[in-house]
Amino acid sequence: MVEVKYLLEEMNVSEIKEIIKKCDIVLIPIGTVEQHGDHLPIFTDNYIAVEVSKMAAEKISKEFPVVVAPLVPFGKSTESKNWVGTISLEPITFIYLVKDICASLAKMGFKKLVFVNAHGGHVQLLGALTSDIARETNTFVAVFDWWQTDIQDDLKTGVRESGEAGIFHACEAETSQMMVLRPDLVNKERIAESYPCKFTESSGYKHLLIEKPHHLFSFSWNFEEMSQTGAVGDPTKASRDKGELIFEILSDALCSVLREIKEKVISSASA
């Protein structure tokens, strides 16, 4: 059986020219380098973004090819900027970086660009950039923010044990995911619950709430206001089994999105 290649970084020029003839969708995993408390590595978001992208590309390859671009490892991490371990870009630097990457991928021949985003600090920036990038590169652009899928509901009815804001940062979900990806980098002796002291209903807030779906509008905050360790949530409830379930849910959700893009988005003009 011939192995299907889907990682752009492993292809040579001839292979890229060939894959573009039958593949117009490219996934762009994007994370950041930032503190994840005392028990997870600073590369956590990046590991997750790559894994979700690879799993989806491998699953969907039975139906049609999708290519995974090299990881975009650095991002805007304003909320963690003052913490040791965080390497944060200025917003304008991030914007130019993302635009240049998309321009290069579009020039290669990819017509549908899908960011697989694993960092909350990118949601508004990437969302605002999609139309500009699409217009400038004549492509269709979408953003898949993994935690904004139905994962919250699936976990609530399935395996979620943490309370309000228990799944947020270096939490039950991310710790479970890292127990699958790099268990050797999870410091179990340092795992401790770290529910936020503000911006929750339990701490007396009605509108300024950090956990979806009740997050009605954007407001400023940083991790120093809510946590002594940098983690926000309850990683004590994490497990490898939960991590495996989360990745299955996310990769299936992304595959569903990719099918719709493949079937419904004929060109950037029709998008």
C-alpha cells in the first residue's frame, strides 16, 4: 500500500507540484509559545494544533487529499506576555507573518486556506484577517478554533468533570491532550486546580464571563488577575482517555468542515 503524504514540509518540489493538481485545501496549524502553568510545556498549543491538523488530514485522505502546512509556532500572547516562558509577537508582526505565509501558499496554487488555531489570543485577529487575505490572494480562508467547536457540550455530556471555567488554559482538556501527545512533558507533581478568582458567575459576575458560551462580548484581562500559576481550570480532572476522546471529537469536527469546504466552496468568488 502506497503511503499518502500530506505534510508539506516532507514534500519536495516535484511532489508539491503533483499534489496541487488534485488538492486545493491546505491546513495551517497555528499556535504560540507561552506559559502553561507549572505542569505543561510552553509549546502546548503548538503540539495540539499540529495533532488536530494531522489527524484530520489523515482521516479525510480516504475521501480527498488535504495538505498540512508547516506549523506557525509564534503568535500574539498578550495575556501571558509578562510570564516567564512566553514569546509574544506584536499584533502587526503577527499580521504580516500570517499574510506572508498565506500569500506564499496561494502562489503555490492552494485555493482554500484553513487555519487550525490552538490559541485563544488569535481568535479576533485571525477572524478579522480572513476577508483581507481572501481578497489579496484570491483564495477562500477559514479559521477552525478547536475549543469553539461542540467540544464543550460533548465533554459536558460525556467526560467533563471540572466546573465553571474548568476548561480554559492548561486545564482539564489541554492537560488530557498533552497526556496523549507528550506524557513525558506533563509534570504530574505540579498539577493543581486553579479556578479563576474573577470573571465567573461563581465569583459574582453576570456579563464579564471568560467561559463560552456566556462570553457575551470582549473585554481586557490577563492571567495575573486570575491565577498564581498561569493555569486556569482544573487539570486534576485530566486523563489520557479524555485526551484521546477530545482528539477524536476535534478531528471529526474538522473533517466535517473540510467536506463542506470541498463540496460547497467552488472558488473564492463564490465564497
